[in-house]
Amino acid sequence: MPELPEMAKGQLAGQAGALPAEHIRDVFVRYTELFSDCDDDGVAALYAEDAVLRDPVTGPAVQGRQAIRDWYQMAFDAMDCPMDMRLEGAVRVAGNLAAAALVVRTHSNGQPLRVDTLDVMQFNDDGLIAAMDAYFGPSNYHMD
């Protein structure tokens, strides 16, 4: 890692003691793999027992690992599986928070569908997802 400028060192001082950025990036990568495989149990295992999911962020909160697992199962049942979820660019890590642009490709009624999201995750000290908010709306759905 390059030597940080003095100004950056001051700005980032509050991130000391955070999880390693590599761990957080690895969770995002694993999340995309499990989501692509429509593995509701695997995705849920990335979350803390008391985690909160808002997908989309404007929707109702889903709280607790089992409820989150059930939510993913319902979502996967409504889609054509397997899908293709990929990171679009780098995961941005700030302490135990991170955000990444994601692209999901699937089919809806036999037609190709792409959904662009920005997922923001907060991690607990055990390295599990404590909260996840997915930012997307109608303008992020594309038939292509």
C-alpha cells in the first residue's frame, strides 16, 4: 500500500482497528458467487444473527438471519436461477463499512434482464454483515 499523505492520515484515523479491507472485499466476492448460485443458506450465513437487510433501501427492513434467509429464498424463487451477479469496479472500504456497484443479469418472462445496484454493507467485529442496504429503483432495470 502506498504511503498516505498527511491529510489522508488525519481523515482516516477513525478507521483504526477496523476489519482488514481484504476480508470485506472477500465477503463481497463471496456474496456475488452465492447470489449467482441462488444459495439462500450460503448468503444468509454471511449475515450476523441480528443483521438488518433493506433491499431496496426504501423497502421494509428484514431483521435476523433466518428472516433474511427466507427473504432471499423468496427472491430467488421469483427469479430465473442461476443468475450472474458481478462487481462493477472496486469495493470501497471505510472502516467496517463498504459499498460496491453490482450488476445482476437474469431473465424475466424469457427476456434478458439487467439490474444495477449499489450495495452498502456494515460489518460487525466478527466479520459478518450486520446491515446491508441495496440502492436501486425503477431506472436501474434494463431489458437487454
